[in-house]
Amino acid sequence: MTDHLDVAKLQRRLADFAAARNWRPYHTPKNLVAALSVEASELVEIFQWLTPEESARVMDDPDTAHRVTDEVADVLAYLLQLCDVLDIDPLVALDAKIDRNERRFPAP
């Protein structure tokens, strides 16, 4: 299902969507970070009062699973838009961060 998807293609779709609605002027780094924070908070809200065991089963309920999936998509969309605006390759950034973490936190 996702074989045809890649980060650059999704970023282009998001940029085209925003451009078609004349939203690009509002997609400043500051605004995108704020929107990202709001969407991340909406994801947190779903899990806020769940026990660890309940949180592990959150995708078992179709309504909750739909909400979680939507919020994950919103978080990812704003993160990809932020990376696009700031000219950050998110996969390169993540790969470099994992490299640094492997050096900082060596396996025992």
C-alpha cells in the first residue's frame, strides 16, 4: 500500500495543497512549530489518563484507533512541512541523530 509513497512525494503534496489554498504565507517556521505542538498535544490528550496497559491496547478500539491515526498524520504533516520550509531532509536528520545517539549511549 505504501510502496508508492516517499517523504519527498508527501512533502510535494502538502506544499501543493497549501499553495492551492494560498496558505503558504502562513506556513512560517514559527507557525508550523506552533501547529506541530498543538497536534502533538492532541495526540497526548488521547493517552493522557490511560494506564500503560490501556495505552498498549489503544488501537483495539476502532474509534480511538481512528483518532490516534489522524493525530499521528497531523503531527507528521506539520513536521514534514516544517522540514520543507527549513530545507531539512528529515531522513538524513534522523539518520545523523541515530548515529549520535549510538555514540552517546553505547549498548552494554
